[in-house]
Amino acid sequence: MAFWSSQRLESGLMKLVDHDHRDVVDCNAITMRVGSEIYITPGLEQPAPNSHTKQILSENAPIAIPPGQFAFLLTEETVTIPVDVMGFISIKATYKSKGLVNVSGFHVDPGWSGPLIFAVFNAGPATIHLQRGMPLFLLWIADLDAPSVKHKDKLGPIGIPPGMINNITGVVDSLYALEKRMKDELKALSDKNEGVRTQVADIKERQSRVLTYFAIVAVIGGAIVGAAVKAIGDGLLPAVSTTAVPAPAVAPPTANPIAPQGKP
């Protein structure tokens, strides 16, 4: 088995893909672009995951693959593999280093004809941003020792088939999505607690104002009541005269009429 060189790829390009732009040959591989369809598994933030489906992309339309999510990507090119060769596929190293992993397999069977569908997984910590027409995939061609009797004899799908989407439909609870959900819930709880603390502080402030008001009212009321009691008391008590009262006269002593006996 020998892999095709860059010059052989350039000379036989029209047998392999549906154009003859030789600038797509990178060393001994053919660079292929992101095509018109994509399917990305919904995350926890998706409002209606059960109705989530593939997207049809316009020219240069942006694509975002969140961390922890799977995606199906269609190639822009239609690939034809002769029966005497086979293909090997991968993703460009620039996006591998970001965490984009090819999980769809690594070869193309002899006799295949149609766009390629890449199944990828974002194993990185951040969202990977792509767009239609971006060069993303690589295709190597290797000779077989003889034309393969067993080979693909039907055209491949021109789009992402529904059956393939059904295999991975539904919400994918990735670690990143769960972490985000936990942070959101903690923030909501913190905001709720902050609201409760604000309400408690407001209630305490109102209580303090009410107690201060009652204290002032009590002081004023006490003063008013004290003054009223004093006034009432002053009205009920009799007036005390300050005129001097003469002391009663004391009678002078009188002589005893009975003389003592034995005396003349």
C-alpha cells in the first residue's frame, strides 16, 4: 500500500473530488471544506430539545459547537473513491488542538461516491467556532494491491440522513453543561438570599423607626400625663392658711383655802 503524493493528487484530482482547484492539495492530502448542512446535539440551555434538528447553512454562515457536544458536519465536496484505492480522513491539526475530535471513523471505502459526513465531538473547554466553506478536513489516498471486488456500489447520501440524527437526538448532559447549570442555580440562590437579606434589613430598619417613634410618643405622652395629674392634684388639695393662731391663755395658780394643820 502506497499513499499518493501531492503531484499524483493534483493530476488525478478530478477523479477524486468534484473540482480541479489544485490549491486544495496540502502536502499529500486533499483539504475539504465545511458544507451546507450541520447537526449539533442540543444542550441543557436549548428551549425545545425534542424539536431540534439539522441546520441548512448559507454561504459563510457561522457555526458554534459548544464544549461537550457532538456534531455531524457535511463536506462541501463530493468525494469519489475508485475501487483500486481507499481513503483516510482526519481533521486539520489546528482544530484538533482546540479539542475537536473525529469520532466517525478514519477511512473511506472503495467505490464510495458522495459528500463525506464527519461525526465530531468537542472535547475542549471552549466553544469551537466554524463557518461554511472553511477548510477543515483532510483526505489521503492509498493504493490497494488490486481492485477491490467488494466495494460500495450505491451513491452515498447528499445530506445528513434523519436516521443518523435519531441515533444521537436528545439533550447531551455534558460536564460543561452541568457545570454551567450548577453555576446558574447557585447564582440564582445567591440572588434570592441577597433579596431575603435586603428584606430583613428593610424590616429591621422599619422596626427601628417604629420603636423610635413609640419612644418619642411615650416621652411626650408621659410628660402630658404628668402635667395633667399634677394639675388635677393641685385642684383637689385644700388651701393651707399661713395666718398665725394665738396660743390659749394659761390661768395663774390660786391659793389653797385649806391651811395645813398644827399651824396657828
